[in-house]
Amino acid sequence: MGRRRRRDEEVDPASDGAADAERRGLQSGLRSALRNQFPDRNRSNLLPVLHFLQHEHGYLPEWALQVVGWHLRVPASEIYGAATSYSELLLDPPRQLTIVVCTGLACWQAGGERLLAEAMQRADPGDVIGVSATACAFLCGLAPAVRINGAWRGRVDEGQLTAWMGNAAP
Ligand code: FES
């Protein structure tokens, strides 16, 4: 006779019949990897596990976070809380090119407004290039400042910006 599941027993997400075959396969593979890499299933492993996923996938896929919750017995709210507290952990797939334009006063006056408008206009809907703005990056002496794939550049002009964006275009 099979063992009956207790009412409060956690459900393995890989056994969810609504999940598609690919998702179940991915989750099953990750379960094995987590058992090998983090066998003690302790919640103190949450950040190491998230960094492991970030390293493996380049971001934290939603299907993988489900497995993390199951493996470490941690609620989703705690997982998302940790995942959103660290800028190096990404919940979305990384873009090929990420541009952040400083819109602080010094950069705005030095041409940041034009750079942001140009970048927004050239950003594509295919998720290859992501453009956003940020407050003062404390590089005011190098205004206008732009961060490209995590590295800040100073005294950026429109020619440089369009060259970066042109190289990343599909
Ligand atoms: S205003 Fe852009 S770095 Fe300070």
C-alpha cells in the first residue's frame, strides 16, 4: 500500500501535472543538481543557491525558483525578497545591451536628456537593448554619464551612444 501524503506535506513542483514536459524536465534536472550541491537543504543556503542559479542561467528563472522553495523549504515570498534585494541577481533574462543614462542635474544639463531620448528611440522591442534612467551616479565631473552593461562611462556623446547601440542591434 502506498504512503499517504500528510496534509501539511510539501508538494514536489516537478510532480505538478499542469506543468509542461520541458518545465518538468528542467525542474527535475535542477532538483538533482541542488541535491548534489546543497544536500543539507538548509534555508541558510538560500543566497548561495540563488547565486548558483544566477551563474548557471544568467538570471533566476521562475520555474527554478519554485524548485528552490521546494528544496530549501522556503516560501516564495522569502525567495523573491532575497532575489530582489541584490542587484546582481536578475529575475529576467539579461539583455544583450543594457544602457542606463544618468538623469541627475549635472548630466541632464550636459546632454543627458538628449542621450536618454536617443537611447529610448533606438531601443528595440525585441528585448535586445534595454534602456533606463537613474538618479545621480556620483560621476558629475564626468557628465553626462552612461552605464553600459554595468560599466560607467563619462562624457558620453551621441556618437558613442549610437555606436554602442548599433553594435548590439540584431
Ligand atoms: S548628475 Fe550624473 S553623475 Fe551626478
